[in-house]
Amino acid sequence: MKNTAITKEVQDGLTPQGVLNDLLEGNQRFVNNNAQALDNPSLISQTTNGQHPKAVVLSCIDSRVPVETVLDQAIGDVFVARVAGNFENTDILGSLEYSCKVAGSKLVLVLGHEACGAVKAACDGVELGNITHLLSNILPAVKQSADEVEGEANSSNKAFVAKTVENNVKLTIERIREKSPILKEMEQAGEIKIVGGVYSLHSGKVEML
């Protein structure tokens, strides 16, 4: 069980690649049923007056992908921004900028997942209340996949959905760099990495793109 929260001194000594390796090692522990970061109540008092997370994860809201659990991270380890379809918008960009520029995180991980319901709905052109606007953020990935995958361009085509999940992560990363000069400059300076991966509902494993 993890007993010590991340301090500013520890955070300052982390590298973007080291943080990525740490998250992937945590995911491997999760897959192997050997998780170590079961939250220790002592971490509550250690983080009451401040936090120094090593990464920020932009993920889907899917209940089957609890980010801290599948990456084996504890209280104070990671920021998590969640929205159906794991895309960026102004508020999420601000959250990512806060995580890295203000709070010192070294990594932005955009985490999609297998058989994403939001992606499937975008593939099928679903229109329903505010969901319609939400899905419009995923349509660029749908259109790109239609040019890359044979067969029907809808959710009945598993290969099409899988490719759209990947393209949605990749396009989100591109837009983060395009829309956030702060994060782009930090990445170019080697202060952070911006990376993407896809979580498998079948295996529990995160595959980097």
C-alpha cells in the first residue's frame, strides 16, 4: 500500500517519460491483479494542504474505466478530466493547462477506450438533446475513419468503431497542441509529454498509440 503522497520536491525530480513509464507499470500491476495503490487514509492528511500530481489524464466518463484504479494510482497522484468521448473543449483545456503550468504535472494522457459508447453514437449520427453537441466533437474522427476502414461506417462495424476511437484520441491530441500555446510550448521545451492510449475493456490493458 502506498504510504507517502507526492511532494513538490519529488514532483520536481520527475521526467515526462518517467511518469509515463510509471503509469504503464501501474496499469500492468492492475492487469496482473497486483495493485499497490489502495488508498491509505494517511494520504488524506498528507494532501490536505496541497497537491503535486505527476500527470493529468483526459478520459471518458465510462464507469468501466476508473482511471486511478486501472493505472494503480492513489490519492494525490493524478488529475483526471472526464467527458463522454474524451475530447477537449475550452474548459478542459484550461484544466489541462492548470494541471501542468500551475500545478506542475509532467504528462498529459488522452485515454480512449474500446467500444466507447460516445464514439458509437457519433458513428451512428445520434441526435438527442445536448448529446448532439457533445457528439459533434467526435465527428472529425468519424469522417477520418470512413476514409480508412472498409465496410459500413456505423457502430455495427467493430473495426470502424475501433479506428474511430484511435483517431479521436489522436485528433484530440492535435487539437490540444493547436488550441493551447501553453501546453505546446511546454511540450516543445521538454517539460511535459502529450500522449494517447486506448484502454481494452477485455483485458484491462492500456495500449499506447
